[in-house]
Amino acid sequence: MGYEDLNDHDELRHDPVIAVLAGKLEARRHKKCAAVAGKSTLNRLELSRPTPTRYHKISHDPAAIEALFVALFLGAHAAPPDEILLDLDATDDPLHGNQEGRFFHGYYGNYCYLPLYIFCGDHLLCAKLRPANIEAAAGAIEEVEPATPALAQGADRAAGRFRLRPRGTDGLVREQRRRLPVWPGPQCAAGPTHRGRTGAGQSREQPHRPSGPPLQGLPVDHPQELELPALGRGQGRVDTRCGQPALRRHLAAEAWPARSLYEDFYCARGEMENRIKECQLDLFADRTSAATMRANQLRLWFASMAYVLICALRRIGLANTRLARASCATIRLKLFKIGALVSISVRRIKLAMNSACPFQREWALTYARLAAAA
């Protein structure tokens, strides 16, 4: 809904529509002023310990939350997929206080966290908060490995058909991919973390720039055979942008021509950047201002679960509508934050919406589809 601060809940806890959505119209305590939680209760949840105690009675289970993302992803498919393509990427989460795990990152040029995101298409599988004093690849495979058995079991029980293909920058998968379980087909596509760095050894010969006028920054393709340390031999692509060579590589080179590997397979991972922007900019995943890493990780999970809900809304309720590919911020503006007259009686809460709402057809269709799916 766009309320990213805890103190917003002191007003939201009195909102009858929020109470209806939460399924809690009456407080459990007789002297409670509102039915839903306020900022103090949510703050105690953020500062909770791994196990509840007498003075910290509420807590959360990180392992169950992480497993929930995988379970929701598998439940979103009507038929088991025989291939799962995972996009891995790290991004910066700027910090402006003295939070636990706060370090300066030279590439981003500020104090920040370095969260890791794993997507499969539009589906979010992992949002892990990490300090910035590590490289982007640290812990990436540790996040993939626990989910691999569940993905394999839920994807296809027929032996030999399931394929898991990680895809990311070279900094994320260059060494750790050796530890991934092996399934048929190209296992990995990687590219450079920074321009001009290959991270996998240099090409045997420098790419030759054709004679003639300048190329104005357009890439020049030179598929070559590369020597990849500890990974065997593979086929890659060397492009030239402003004179800086970069490398794209993969395993099982015979399955992909170099140009198709880069343009059709690797470059498609750029769509993941839009999903990260939705999480951080539209759903405030960067509101990590709590003192501890545990509390900030919980905040990141709250924002991530909001993305999962909107992703399900797009898939189930908004399919084949004007908002089928809309961003989270657009959906919030067009469907969630609509003016209405709320009247409360003894037995019901009535919402009267404006008949001139420009997206009333999408709203009604979404409501009908969600009701049918439930």
C-alpha cells in the first residue's frame, strides 16, 4: 500500500478496510484500542530473538520463510516445469546510520548492504541480506543448494528431465558453479561483473577490430575458444566496447552458438533488474534502518512477500488486461489506493466506490478471478 514506516501503523490499525483484509475486526484484548498491530508490536517482532522467551513472546522462523518462497513458486505452476532458469544478482542497499554489518563498498561508493536476489522469471525465490565486506559471489550457491531438492522434486519427478540453469554475472557464478549439481544441458551462463574484467582468464588472442570508421560503441563479435581455469574448455564471446574486452561464457558449448548464447540467453537476464527495482523502489525493500541484521532481514522479507503477492495478482487476476505487465507502483496507484466511501453497520462494512473509476473493469475482473481461485 505504500506505507513503509512502522509509525504508519498507528493510523492503519484503526482502518476498517485494513482490518477486513487482515481478517481481524475485533481486538483479542478487551482494553485494546484497535484490532490490528501497531508500531510497538511490529517493533517487538523485528527485535525478537530466534526462540520466544518470557519477555520476547513473538518471533519468526527464517528457515520457514525462505522455504515459503520456493513453495509458492512451485505452487504457481499448473504443470511441473522440466527446466528452471535462476537469475542471480547482487545490488546495493545504501545505509545512513550505524547498522550492524555496515561497511563501505568501493564499487558503489557508499556504506551499504549487499543483498542477494534470486529470481526465476518474475518469481522471487530468495532475498538474502548480506554485509558489504564480501564479494558478490559469497553465499550465492549456499542459497541455491538448500532449495535444489525441493525444486527438483516439485519440477519433474521423471529422472533425467529436470534442468537447473543459473545465470548471472561472472562475479556470482565463476567459481561457485563447480559445486552445483549436474543436470543435462548447458548449466550456466556468466558475464563480467565490471567492464574490462573477465574473471576467467584471458583469451588466447586479442580480438581484432576491423579497419574503418569508429564503431560508435557497438559490439564486435569474435567467438573464440577460451581456456577456463578449473572448468575445462568452453566457447565464449568476446565483445569490444570502447576498446575494453569482455567475456561471456558457458558450459557445454556445443549446445549454443556464441552469438545466440549472448544475445538470446545471457542478455535476457537484464529483465531481472526490473524486478529488483520493483522490490527496492516500489516496495521499499531498502528501508533497512533497524539496528540489527536480523531485524533488517525481516524487513527485506516483508517487502519481498509484498512483491510475491503482487506477482500472484498479475498472474491470476490481471492476465490479459491493461495492467498485466504493470509495475508494482502502477498497480498500487490504479487498483489499491482508490477513493471509496466506507460505511460501518452492525453486521457489515460497505465500500462504495466511484462508478467513474477508469480501472473499474480491471478491478472487478481481478476480484472475480481471485475469488474463483480461492
